[in-house]
Amino acid sequence: MNREYHKWYSSGLGKDMELLIFGHAGRSVLFFPTRMGRFYEYENWGIIEALADRINSGELQLFCVDSIDAESLYNHGAHPQYRIYRHLQYEQYLLQEVLPLMRSKSGTNDFEAAGCSLGAYHAANIAFKHPQLFNKLVCMSGRYDLTRPLQYFRDLFDGYHNQDVYFNMPRQFMANLDDENLLEQVRRLEIILTIGETDPFKPDNYEFSRVLNSKGVHHQLYAWNGYAHAPRSWKKMAQLYL
């Protein structure tokens, strides 16, 4: 299997950023790690190995990026305005630095986005905000409104809300999206959502599904038995849906 490690200084983020590429050709997938996770966790958990046949055959090329969640969404020591500001800097890093690398490796402008847990949020957020850049979205065990408390998961902005927060909560901004040109781009996406029946994020997934339906956005929502919010389940989901 072709495996490439990349590290460079991101001027937009003011720090070194790392990522791993698996594969030599095929559908280019921007693969986000879990909450405060690292670029190597999917390899460590055996998820890459579970996809080895498809990677080696040239069907898939995975770009496993790092996160800065501890500096942004989960930086509880910082004001919420700074948290969302840092998150937006991360988005620009992806758009201005990672996607050009993906383009240079694949020779195409057509990408896919995927992730597990908070990585599913990141994948959904960038794909719904920039649907012209993506063909497919796979979200495993995700949460699509980080301002809504769910059981023991808190509002990540502590009640703070501004336009930047709004436009980075897919369940919120999709509910009010009425730009038909943008909606047509979203409707073009292949969208797969998965969630465990006992996952605290299940209500958020079902409500988000209703929002998408109300906008005529075709998607698939799969409910898995039990919690299904763990690497063992994500390995099986990745095999089925990526």
C-alpha cells in the first residue's frame, strides 16, 4: 500500500500540520479524525487495513488529516468567539492547503468527505458549505449542531451565538437555506449518515435527516444496533459506506 507522511508549516494556522495519505489513485477522500483525534488514529485502529483491498486496487485514496479541536471547538479556556474563529482558520487550512495537495495527487477537483464522531461534523460542515467541491459525504456517529446539549455532551459555545457559529452548524444553516443554486449543488451529493440506536447523538441525526428531507436533499440514514460509537463499528461502517 502506498503510504505517504506529509508535514508542513501552515501560515494560516501558525503551526506545523501533519497528515497521512493512503493509496495511489481512486476516489479522493478527505478523512477527518474523531474529537481531538490525530491523523494516524484510523491507521492505528485498523480502519485503513480494513479498506486495504480497495486502496491497493486504486479505488480509494484516503487523506487522513489532523485536527486542532483542542484549540478551537474544545478550547474551553478561550472565549467562544475565539473558538469559532480558530475553527474557521482550520477550514481555510483545509481549503487552501489540503485540497490543493489532494488535487495534485489525484489530478481531479472531485473530492469526498468522511469522518467519525466529531470528524463526521467536520466532514458535513465543509461539504454542506462547499458542495461544489465534493461528490460524496459519509458521516459516522456524528453530531450536526454543537450548540445543542445532548445528555452529557455540552453546548460547545456555552450559550454564545453569532453568525459564524450559525453558519458552521449544519443543522441550523441547512434548515433555513433557500438559495436554489446552492441547494441544487447539495442535492447532487451522495450523502450517508450512520448512527447507533443508543448513541446520544441519535436525536440530532434524525432531526438533521428531517431538515434534509424538507429541503429535498436525498440521503441515506442508517441506524445501527446498540451504541456503535467506537472503532470496531466504524471499521465496519467504513467498509460498507466509503
